[in-house]
Amino acid sequence: MSEEWAEGEFQRFWKRLQQLGLNAYESRSYLVLLGHPRFKALELAARAHVPRQKIYEVLDSLVEKGFAQVVQERTKLFSAVEPSLALPAYMASKRQFLEQELTDHGRASVALIDDLKSVYSEGQGGRGTLDFLRIVSDPAQTAAEYRRMLSEVRSEYMEFSRPPYAVDPLDERLVKQARLSGVNCRLLLEAGTLDDTHRQRLQEYAAEGVEVRQADSLPMKLAVFDGRQGMIALLDPVITRPSWTSVVFEHEGMAEAMTGLFEDRWRRGRAL
């Protein structure tokens, strides 16, 4: 970076490069390189205020990340890679690395689930009186519980559907998979919550054999699976921002009561 640039401007770009993932020494060295055609390593160390014993490590890293290049003359010199080339290539490489890391973590978590489930089952050997009820307030956990039960359903699935959604059933491929496996699927939707995109998906559902009706209003969000387990989501009446607290149940009596509520509202519902 040229010496004419104000110190405040230098600091601003220095911090922005660090936000992208370069460390402090790398950011400072790249900015100094930008303002000059080429540098020897130790010359750069002095200009960028990088310890002499660290400068070769810093330059090797900048070359690896695509921000610097080596100009081989009688002595090794270093120059900056033009920002419009360096930054997009660096971000693409970083994105690929993060996607691969996420994929690896996902595979590891699947294996870990199986290992930890056995430990959990052993630890739950002495079941409490309310172990058949679980309160879930985190949307991600609610979505995970919903998808788990939907993936396990064998004969019947019914749902009251209204926003806001942790999982929108009209976006959930597992509903179609359940129907293709012979599961009787029924959705009762709250009127006034459907847009054109949702209506298109409903047509696709109907083509797969999913039954859909609508009601003027629904008292809660509800899903029942195989008459033995399900989920109730109640809107928090205190806070102003819509927030749901879910109760996950594995209890045939509870499932029977919720099925009765569903059937009553289903009979009063109407076709779209």
C-alpha cells in the first residue's frame, strides 16, 4: 500500500481483510505490496512492521491463498496479485473448504447419533412420569422432531398447518415420500395463508394423493403420526413477536384426543 494513503484508510482496509480471514500480518503485508511493484522479503518486513522471523511464513501463506506471487530474478521478489483476481478466488476457495467441512461434520454427526442414542437409551432406563411429554422451544429442534416423526410414519399422518413455520409441510419432501409409501396424509390449512406458490405445491400434493382442506382459523399447530405420537405448537400469548412453544408427545391417549380434535375440524373444513 502506498505511503501516501492516510493511516485511517490503511487501518480500515486492514480490518476488512481480517474480517475475510487473513491474519493481521498477512493483511498488513498485502496492503503494503499493493502500493509497490515488488519487494524483497526483508524489505517488506520492515515496511509492513512484520517480525523478520515471521515474514517468510507470512509470504508463503499469501502466495498459497492467492494474494501474492513470486517474481524470480537474481533474488526472490514478491508482488501483490490484483485484488479483482485475488479476492474472488480466495472466497471461492474458502467457500469450498467450508462446504467440505460442513459435509464432513454432517457425516460425523450421523455416526455420532447412533453411538449416543444407545447411551441415551441406557440413561433413560428409569423413565419419569412425564417422559412421554417433551417441551421444545427452539425452532431448529422443533423442525428436527417433526422430520423425525414424519420419516418414521407408517400408516397415517394428519396436521393443522398455519404460520409461522419451523417446517413448512408444503416445502417438506418427506410428506410426498410418506404418501408414496402408502401413508394416509391429510393437511388442514388455515385460510388466508396461501400464496400462488403454495397453491401450486398443493396441486402437486393432490396429484400424489395428499388430502387438503382449509379452515377459517385453527386453534394451534398440530401433527399426529400413526395415532401414537405427535406434536402440538402453541402461540406464546405474552410476547408481541409470534413465537411457538412445542409439546412433543408419545402417548396413545393424547394422540387419540388430538385425533378427535383434528377429525372435528376436518369435517368442518372445506376444499380449496
